[in-house]
Amino acid sequence: MGVTRIVLECGPLTAPTATTIDQIARLQLEAHRCGCRLELKDAGLELAALIGFCGLSEVLRVEVEGQAEERKDLRGVEEKSQLDDASARELEDL
């Protein structure tokens, strides 16, 4: 049996903020704890860029504008750092 997918339609998120990213990251963490996988569908470029800016591109898989094959890597500089927050470490393990 495969992993259950939870699809979050992100099209209506026209002005994402840090709070938006926090809520999506919490959903991803809870989905992972339940053995599911959260997928972000139709994320706008602003949301994808903000996810990349927050360093969560690898954790929060984003399908930009419904084009999975045209995903852009918006991470910029690739760095790894020590995370002190237990929740953040759990996200890193996803």
C-alpha cells in the first residue's frame, strides 16, 4: 500500500506571508507523523519563492502553476546549519 497523499490547493494563496509558510510547514509535519505526504498544488511563484527563502524547498514539495515538470529550484544558496528547534529538526528529516 502506498503513502496517502494530501493535496493542498494553493491557488487561492495570492499574498503568502511567513505565517502562511508556518502553517503549511505544520501541516507537512503532522501529515508526516500520520504517515502521509503533503503536496502543494498550483502554488504561485510568490509562494514558491517564499518557501525557498525560508529554506523549506526540499521539505515542502511545490507544484508551481500546475506544472510539475517545470518546477524551479528557488533555493539560491545551499547551506546546512544546525537547528536548535525540535520541530525544525523533524522537518529536516522529512
